[in-house]
Amino acid sequence: MNVNNPGISLIYRLELANSVTTFAKVASLVGVTGGDIIAVDVIRVSQDIVVRDVTINVSNRDHGKRISDMLNSEPGIRVVAVSDRTFLVHLGGKLEVSPKIQIKNRDDLSRVYTPHVARICEAIRDDVSKAYQLTIKRNTVAVVSDGTAVLGLGDIGPYAAMPVMEGKAMLFKQFAGIDAFPICLDTKDPDEIVRIVKSIAPAFGGINLEDIGSPRCFAIEEQLRKELDIPVFHDDQHGTAVVLLAGLINATKLVKKDLSDLKVVIVGIGAAGVACTKMMLAAGVTNIIGVTLEGILHRGKDYDIPAWNWYKEHTNPANVQGTLADAIVDADVFIGVSGPGVLKPEHIQKMARDPIVFAMANPTPEITPEEAAPYVRVMATGRSDYPNQINNVLCFPGIFKGALNARASTINEEMKLAAAHAIASSIKDEELTEDYIIPSVFNQSVVEKVADAVSKAAYESGVARREIHHTDNY
């Protein structure tokens, strides 16, 4: 995330002298400074003044400050206040708790609380599985973060991470009907995080780990998966991997190549990079080369990062050494989960026919689509303002919905593979184009297809504790 991201929308409350020419002057000044007025609302009118809220799109905060200063310096115009529309959305937080039924009388009170609630408590005491039937556990996910790897901001702490976790909870509810609670922990100790999450697990049907820095995220997820009997899913790893694979399945259809024949180069071997690699290996890709700032990961070197030592043993079958320039020769696919500007046009020119490039660094990809356009066949990024956005929203609502429906004890590779194929199948073969290999995040059928495929895979792989009837969403 860039604090100077284009498209900031500000609301200027202006007190204007009650003159026909005053607002025309406002429009002229805003236009001169490069601002874009998109809305005007009258707040109050008197004999002498008019108070208006003027919504202006600006390029960044400094630009907004220049407009404010220029307006204030003009006779007959006073800037009363400036509000950022994004901040207004977050005022008081973005979530609330609403009861499913209303307590209208003493009888209602006695049934939802004391004394009759004691019967529900006793039923769950005698059979813990009834918690899925008689409490919110059956449809509730904890979104857990320590605030150490939030967006592109890095370690900003648990308080600053809350807006993101609230947003994630909103997406769970809107796209999958799942109740999710943001939980930000004021600790970076992996053992303490595991202990806390285990302690709160009775209230939840699943745990979504979010924005926890690498390599700690690996150990935290692994330990929780071992010690809990509910799904644990680190979305930054596996969500990215699932959507990436979905895009790759469709991209290879366009270029008429098989997954098993691909040479894939991936830059950025952190949490997402390792997960993407494991997902591709599970899908049948055999030739993957990982590249870091230290160069290509290979079996002739021992690394300080345990994940890299695992990586060198499971990838790079030809044991290629060197840099990205060496790895990229005759590659069919480039995958970037690193940083801006890593991939150059000259790299793409060394790739095999019909290059596939997934440049997923945010907000600035490893190479921009404009730079890559003359050389690539299929291009995807992590941004919403370009075609083919690799967006985790396509994955996690449906995966958790399917896992909760099946009352799965975990989310395994079979379920993730099923999710990837379900996302890919949301686009029919006759609809596939270079700019349309990934469905829209607002395509509601994606969630239903993913949920159905995931619950079926959970049942077939033996981790479901509830059999459900599947519908044909295809």
C-alpha cells in the first residue's frame, strides 16, 4: 500500500461568500491545480454565505494540501474542514454485532439467557460436538494477526493492523455469509500466539491467520494445524497459491501447454512464494526454479532460512545456479511475489514461446503490464486496475464456507486443489482470453463453486465430520 496512492478522494467543507461567481472561482482554482470535482452538496445557506461540501479527487495528500491552501488564500472562500472519504468509512470501525433474534419480553430473556440457557450448556457439556449446532461456532472464523506483515507496510503492530482485519471480516460476511471476528495480538512470540489461538479456538469453527511475517508464519500455522481440530489457513500463503494456480490452469489452456511440461521461475521465496510452489508441485508442475536476492536456490549451498533448505531439495531439478537472468532462459512462466522492477523486458525476451507472467507485487508489480505488453502472451498482477487480478478474495470465503459446511478438521492439499480448479472452471473454455483468465471477485457463483468443491474434497479425503449433499454448480 502506498500512502500517496492515486485516487484519494477528499471532501472540502467550504464557506463561500454568497455570490454567483464564488463557486465558479472554486471550480477554476481546483481545475488549475489538477484536482477533479466529482460531487457538490449544499449544507447550509444564509443571506451572506453558502456552506458546501465539495468532493475532489486528488493525486496524493500533498496535492490535497495545495488545493486547500490555494482555496483558503482566495477572498470569499474559507476552508472549514477537509475529510478523507476513506477515513470516514472507518470511523468507529467497520463492524458491529447484531443479534439474530430480538428479546421482546421476559420469556424471550429466559430462553436466550438465564435460566433456560443452562439446558443448552448442559447439552454441550455432555456432547461437545453440539457446540456446532447450538452456538455460533458452526459459522464463525477468527481472523488473527500480530500486525507484522500488513499489506506493503510491514510491521505496523496490532493496533494499526485492525482496519485490515475488520475489512477481511467484512469480506467473509458479504461473500460467504460467514461471521468473522478480527483479533489482533500484542505479541510476536510464535509460541504465545499458538497458545492464545488454542485458548480461543472453542468459540470458532476456523482460524484465518493473516499478515504474520515470514518465517514465523510457517511455524505458527504448522503448530496450530497439529494441535487444533478445526481448519487453520494462512491466507497470505495458501490463498495466493490457490488463486495463482487457478490463473495458471486457464493461462496454460490458452497457450496449449501442460502443467507437467512447464518451466516456472518464481522470484520471492517467502510465505507466499513457498506456498505457491507447493501448490504447483501438487498440481503436477515439476520444473520450478526459485530466485531470491542471493540468487537461485540450489543444492550446492546451505541457507539460514529453513524454508529455503526445504525449497532447494524439492525444486530446481537441473540444479541451475546463478541469477534471474540465468533462471529465466526458456522459462514458460514467471511468477513474482517480491518487489517492483525485478523483471525486465530483456528477461521476458529470453523466455519460451507465449510467455506467461504473473507479476503480483503490490502496489507496484515486478514489471508493469505496459512494459511487458510487447513480449508476453498472458499477464496477471495483484492490482484491481489491470486485467487478471490475483486476488485472495476469490479463495478464502469459499474455502472456509466449504470447510465449515463439511465441519472439516483441517484444510488439506486436496481441498486447496479443488478450490483452484473450481475458480478456474468459473470461466468457460469459450470465454477464455488473454485478459480474462481470472473471474471477477464479485462473481457470486465463484464462492458457491469453491465451497461445494472444497466440502466434497474434504469428505473424499477423510477430514469431513459431516456429510452434505452437493449441488451441480457447473
